[in-house]
Amino acid sequence: MNILRLVSRNLLRRKGRFIFTLLGISVGMAAFVALLSLGGNMQGEVRKQAGMLGANLIVTPKNWCAYDQISILTGESLPESLQYDVLDKVASVQGVTAIPYLTLKTAIQNSPVLLTGIHPQDTLAFKGWEVARGNYFPTGDERAVALGSGIAASFDLDINDTITIRGQSFPIIAILKTTGSNDDIAVYAPLPLVQELYEVGDYISYIAARVEDMARMESHEAAILDVANVSVTSDKQLLGTVLSMLGSVNTTLQLIAGVALIAAAFGIINTMMTAIYERRREIGILRAMGGKRSAIFQIFLLESGLYGLIGGIIGVLAGFAVSAFAAPLITQSGFNSLLKGAAPTASIQPSMAALAIAFSLLISVISGLYPAWKAASLTPVEAISYE
């Protein structure tokens, strides 16, 4: 008795039922893999953004909530909350380099974008930016703006074009090279100019600080707290908070996808139980011809496993296709996504694909255990006498 030939023939005996059962496990696996892939991409991009902050410590007002602090990493506008003299206090701590930011909203062609007030030369060195085109703030107090590469590309802007901020036109004097971070999607202007335009006095949004000696991070943090009434968050703490939030969301979404997999598992059980009742005579004949219970058990378990194997392969391919299509929509949705400067890629790894297929196979085999046992437990008399 060729078991594999018998199994393949039995699977294709009811083509409609085979296809719909296969679709059940394929859709469940596709949803699971797509969410897993996108989650991996989002976490990778968060780590990338944190690495490109250029800061070890973030100095913010004490009344800021966790969401405000996370907005620094995700590239959102923030309120003017710190007086400028706090910058001098932080910079007075030996071994600390401090850079101020004032992050507000403006619009280009009726689309909201981030306007960041900076100390141009200090920020250029702090961030390690490179200039693609133009003359980047030669004196540091020009009434002009520089653009991130993403802004320039999205709105088809170049050197000597102008943008309007609060009713005033300002020339574009520089375009920055692509960094792959949120820095690509902001407009930059000298801090005093932004403070003047938005009438915020000498206030800034937050301060990014870099320490020279990482081993003394905690002592530098304590020194900043001693000289200023502020809150200090390390880049690792900020990253951990965002990853924790993403992890919770990913887990919830994967649990939802898991429900689809459970439903698919019950579909396999139903299909296999139906097959038993349809093939009881066949089972009886096999048993009467000397077929062992173990052989009957193997036949039905193999049929169930093949649903998982084939459905898993289809689901993995479909899941990666969906994630590759959805990633650009998530990361580039009108500058309002969690990771505005993120590259639109999906996290696709061979190990992930192998584990997903193995998981699909495991679910299907478990689903087939009871039907296989039920089929193997039939006696020849019970099976052949079935009407």
C-alpha cells in the first residue's frame, strides 16, 4: 500500500473542500506572518531612529508625559516648554554637549510639516548632517530655511525656491543629504527666527545632550538635575518605552491573527471528520485486507499535515507579499505615521518563514490527531457494515 499516493488521491477527491480548507489555514498564516513581519520592521525602524538622535540624554520639562517624550523619537511637533536659560545650565555641566530644539508645525502646499528651530552650525556638527546642495547658513542668522531631503523631494523644492511661514516668504538656501531618519522630513531655520515668527519669547521645546564619557552617564544625569529643574531621560529609556508600546500592539494583533489560525484548525478537524464518515467502507476494506491501525492513523495524520504544510507555504508567501505592500503605506502615510522618516521595507527573514511553516504544520497535525485516532479505532465490521 503506497500511503503517499493514497493520501494525495484522498485530498483531491473533493477538490472544493480541499481548496476551502486550504484557504482557511493559508489566510490565518498570512495574517500572522504579515503582522509579525511588519512588527519586526517597525521595531527595527524605532531602533534606527533612536540611534540617529545623536543624543545620550533628552532634557524636557518635568510636566511632560511619556507621550510627549516619545514624540521626540517619532518626529512630532512639541510645545515650547523650556526657557532658553536652561540650555546654559545644562551646557555648564562638564563633559556634556547640549543642543536646543524648538519643534513646531507649519505647512507647505497645504500639507502640515515640522518646522524646527536650531543653532545651525552646532546642530550640523552634533547630528553629523551633510549638505547635498546649497550654502547651509554661513553666518547662522540668515532669514532663510534648509530642508530635509524628504521634504524637498515630496514637494519638488530646490535651492532658491521659497516657502511661506506665517505669511512671510523665506528662501531655501540648503538641501540636506538623506539620513533615513525623521531629519529628512523637517524644515530647519535659525532658532531666533522661529521664536520670533511664533512669538514664543525665549522658549524652546527640549534639549538634546551628548556625554563624552558613557561610563559617567548617571553622574552627568544627576549633575543636570542639580543645576536645572527638569526631567532627564536617556536614549535607552526612550527606546525602551517605544518598543514596549509597539510590543504590546504587536502582541495584540498577533493574538487576533491567532484566532484566525484556531478557526482554521477547527476547519481541518471538520474536514477530516467528514472524510472519515465518507470513507468508512474504504477504511473497513483496508482493515479487512490486513491494514494496521497505525497505517490508518498515518494516512489521516498525513492528510491533515499536508493541509498545514501547503497552507503554511502559501500563507507565508502571501503574508510577506502583504507586508511588503503595506509597509510603505504605514511608514509614509502623509507624514502622520509613527515613523515618519522610516524606509518603507518589510522585515523578511528565512528563519521567520521556516518557523511560520513549522507552526502551521504543527497546528494542522494537532488538529488531525483526533480524526486520525477516530479513523484508526474503527473495526473492519463497523466500517464495512456502515450504511
